[in-house]
Amino acid sequence: MRLLAMTWGDIGKSVDNAGTRAWGQTTAPLPVIIGNIINIGLGLFGVVFLGLALWAGYNWMTAGGEEEKIETAKNTLKNAVLGMVLIMCSYALTTFIMDSLISTTQAATGG
């Protein structure tokens, strides 16, 4: 029953204590840590799509005029660009949500 009677502040302190025991002392709040992890993942996906774009460009340049290879390279490049646009939109949305969450939790806790 104690869990049901806890306030959001108590829950936050419990999570902070658990994190400190698991990974040592940190000064960053949980939403900041989660945002950083998401941004790292999105950055890795961006690198993958950049690699796909480079691979498609290489395939297009070495196609030697074969229409099938050129079309495959065009499709790969189109998909890589679409993936990069989706990653940029995901990054913008994640940044907006995490900034809103951080400012809301700071306002609620008086920080």
C-alpha cells in the first residue's frame, strides 16, 4: 500500500536512488538521460542511412549504363533519403517532447 500513497516526488527520489546504486552518482535528471539515449540511437540510424546513400551512389556510378542496376541504385538512394528525413523528423519530435517534459517536471518540482 505504501506505493499507492507515494507522491510523484517520492517516486522520483526512489528512481534517483535506484539509479545511483546501479550506476553511481549522476546530476542529470531521468528525462535528460532518456533523451540522450534516444538521440544516440537516432544518430546511429542517421549514420546507417548516410552509408546507404553512399552505397547507392557508388552502385549508380559503377552501373556502366545497365538500366536495372541504375534503377536499383535510384530506389536505394530514394529510400535512404526518405529514411534520413524520417530520422530528422524523429529527432525534432524527440527534442520537442523531451524539452517539454523537462520544463514541466522542473516547474512541478519547483526546480
